[in-house]
Amino acid sequence: MKTYLLLHLDSEGAPYSEVADLVEDMGFRPQQGGYDFVYDWGRSATVRETLEFADRLQATLSGKRVYFRIESVDE
């Protein structure tokens, strides 16, 4: 399973490099194409796990003025 992340940054928020470091610390890797980052679970994940992961991402980005979209797909 993979979780794809698309970021929308506010010009008054944290610098992109800081945000990138935060999401990379969570295990995301830079991605080219329609998404900015991808997280490879290395296995199938439950809906509960993906929701908890999204909660952690939201907490990590809190106060940074970043909007994000995630999509998890079983590949």
C-alpha cells in the first residue's frame, strides 16, 4: 500500500524546505508527478491505520499553515 501526499503551502506559513523535512521524518519520500510525496507501507494497511497516520500528519503540520491531500491505494 502507498499513501500519496499533495501539499498546498500558504505564503505566510512555514518554508517548503521545513515542511519537506517534517514529512520526510515521517517516512514520506519525494515524488514526481501529481503528488509531492509518497509513503510506502511495504504491506497492506487497514483503514484505521491510514486514518491514524493522517492524524499524525495533521499534528505534525499543525501551525505551519499547510493544506494537504492524501490518497492511500493498495498497489
